[in-house]
Amino acid sequence: MTAWRNALIVLAQHVPIGRLIRPTRMKKALDREFRRYKVAGSDLVGNYLGAYHEREFLPLADYGEGTEVEFEGENYIAPKNLDGYLTNLYGDYMKYPPLEKRVPKHRIVKVIFED
């Protein structure tokens, strides 16, 4: 899957995606699809479009009503079980990784949307 993902990223860097896919239409289609499923009674909930895929899903009870946290001077609502969420994503998130593993994992893709 990584090869396909990298190929799509390279393609996106050279093709004006905004001309092929209208963001508003895509957002509405995704929103319609996601609303078909009820959160109440679900075993797991999470960010389907997140970078960490299945690691972003937690039991519904872990999200709860959420809790307010400050991050870089701004307040946000985070899952009630924030420690469980961060551990699920990053493992031992309180420890710095070794120097050789402190490299960016994201590629920069410039996307220009033209109407």
C-alpha cells in the first residue's frame, strides 16, 4: 500500500487535482456516506481520514464528552481518555524517539484549487 500511496502523492504534485475533483462535492459525498452510520452503539469511533488510519479509532467510551486541552496557546476539545488516544497513535508519546528516528513523516504537497 505504501508504494501506491507514494505514487499518488507524486501524481498529485504534478496534476492539478482541483480540476479533477471538486473539493466541495467530495466533502458532501463523504459527509453523506459517514452520516449513514450512527455513533451511538458503535464499538469504535475515530477519524477515518486521519494519517494514522486504524490507530485513530478508540472505543466510544474513550471519547466521552471530551475534555478541553490547551495546545500552542489555543484551546481544543480532545478525547476524554487523551492518554489512551495518544498512546494508541504514538506508543510511549512521553519519550523522545532516538535522534535517527526524528525525521518528518509527511511529504509536502502543493494543491492548487481553481474554480
